[in-house]
Amino acid sequence: MFGFSELKQTKVYQEGKLEGKVEGKLEGKLEAVPLMLNLGASIEQIAEALGLDVELVRLVAQKVNVNEENVDKSS
């Protein structure tokens, strides 16, 4: 029978685990963008501090602004 310990040693499991870690780290960085913007950091400063592409940070900032505008309109 193929147990969990054998599964953990497979290439597919190891690659999936690594991919999940990378995605989790990126998600955490992206969640920090709005907080840093609220503290007054520029898009360029945020990108440098988090090791992200400036355009990606800009997209997140734009999405946050759109969401905030929608919340303001519904209030």
C-alpha cells in the first residue's frame, strides 16, 4: 500500500509543495501593498522593499483604489 510518507517523497508532491510556498509568499507580499501605500510609501519604494515588479505593485494599487471607490459609493 502506498502511504503518506511515500507520497511525500514523490517528485509531484515536492514540486506541488514548492509551488504552494512560492504562491503563498507572493500572496503575502501583495497583501502588504495596500498597507504600505496607507503608510505613505511610493509604488517604487514598495516594489523595491518587497522585491516585486513596479508594474505589479501599480496594478495592485489600482485595484485597491477601485475597490475603495466602490465601497465609498455604496456607503
